[in-house]
Amino acid sequence: MSQWAIGIDLGGTAVKAAVAGRTAGIITETTVPTEALQGSSGVLDLIAATAADLYRSASVTLDPAEFRGIGLGAPGAVDCLRGTLSHPPNLPGWEVIELRRELQQRLHSGPGIDCEVFLDNDANAAAYGEAVYGAGRAFPDFLMVTLGTGVGGGIVLNHKLYRGPNGTAGEVGFMIVDYNGSSLHAGIRGTLEGLIGKDRLVEMARRMIAEHPSPSSVGALCGNDWASLSPRHLETAALEGDLAAKDVWTRVGSILGTGLASVTALMDIRKFVVGGGISAAGDLLLKPALAALQRSTLPSMHDGLSVVRAELGNRAGMHGAAALCFSGE
């Protein structure tokens, strides 16, 4: 083993952290509750302690001289140059945090670890993880879309992250696909996230199933507790042949593909990697997404269009955060 690093994925409910080799990817990993109610100081203490524990245990078998630092993917607006995180969602009370400096200070004053800390947005980190270790390895240029509670994205151009001059490139969740629709999210009408983020997807599924001419098994799968309906119930029903559930996934995929068409038209990106929990639906989602992408672009843009599922699952962020530590070498 040569160069190695620690990659951390900060989420609203869990902190996922891993030791990763430059070529091997993740070697060992751990997950701890974020305990977000402790505020930014408590969460930063937790991150520093988790990173220190991983460093100490890994240094027994890995050469400390080959350690390249700690990478951290965080939700919200990240300024990679200044090392700040601004107003992260699902972390109450956080405003603008000097995340790099705060973490480096804790690592130095506590366990005595002096190292580089690399920061990026969590969706960018996931995209970079797929670019280096996952489904994006074969694509010099692609857009990573993460479908979960929200809809996030990261752009990779010529195998490198494209962040934009202000660090917000790739926010596909706020692309407008239905400017005159009824869906309103974060004050903006008709965005991808406002239409197919997890909660909105489930709301749409309830309406479609109630109005569908065919009987559906979805209610039985969720115990007729429609408040507990989840994408997994819809996936199971569709795989079992439920027509209403299949139509839900066709609608979701079509909305996604229509949004991706704007990316192709604007940037000539033709490869799309789809991750996040909702991507577990696989071809139920990806096939209608590709069909809508083709319908919504000119024939001259069809060559090379591809929508594939991410390979790294919920470990993409850790892979990508660690890979940030190697990207400058």
C-alpha cells in the first residue's frame, strides 16, 4: 500500500468515514450518528475524534509518511478555497463555518495530527468518487445526479470536478422543468427537486395510484399506511408487475430525463450517472429517463447518450472525499 487518506461524508443523520488507498479505494470504514442537535462545535468534535481514531488504527499497518490528508464532503455551499461551509441543510443552527480551520485546529490540539484538510460539497464528492473508483471511470465528462431526500449533482469535465466560479455548479435539483406547475420548492416553481425529491415523489405516487384505473398492490405493501409509503414499496410493486407503480416510475424517469436534456443542450454532456437511494429502482427509473432524454434533445445530440446507475452506493461520498486528497498529485 502506498498513498492513503481519510474520506468523510457529513450528513444530517450520520457521519460516514473511511480509510482509503489511492488505488485500492476504501480499506476500512465506520459510521457514527451526527448528533446534529449538539450544534456545529459538537459535530466538529465528533468528526475530529472519528478521523483521529481511524488515523491511529490505520497507522499500525499503513505508512504514516504516505498519509495524504483528510477529505470531507459536506451538505450546503462549500467554498473550497476559503475552507468554509455555509448554511448546510439538515444541520440546524449552522450558518457560515470555517470548516477547514476548525477541523485542523481540533486535530492538532487533541490527537496531534497535522495534515491537509480538503473540502467539497457532498454531491461533488460523490461525483468524484464515481469518477475515480466507480461508474464514471470510463467517462471523461459526465453529470452525477443523486436522488434522495433532495436532488443533487456534480459535474466532471476531463476527469476533474467542475465547481463553477462560485462553487455552485451542478445544482441540478434547482433546474426548472415545469415553470408553470403547482410544485413549489425553496420558493422556486417546478424544479427537479420539487418534483422528484423523495417526499414529492411519494406525494405524486399517492395521487397517481388513487387515480389509476388498475388496482394496485402498493397499499398492501405499506400496510395501507400511506404515510409510510416509500420508494422501496413502489419498486417492489413495480417489479411484481403492478401497473400503477410502473407508471409512477415512468413519470419519475421522464421528469428526470427531461431535466437532463437541458444539461446536454447546454454543455454537450451525454453521460449521466445516477446515484442516491431512489436510484435503487434501476431500470424502472433509468430506461424512461433515457427515453425522455432522447425525446427532449435534437437527433444530432443522441450519439453517446447514456444514463447509468452509480456503482458505489452510499460509499461514493467517502470514496470521493478521500480522492480529493490525491487529486493534486
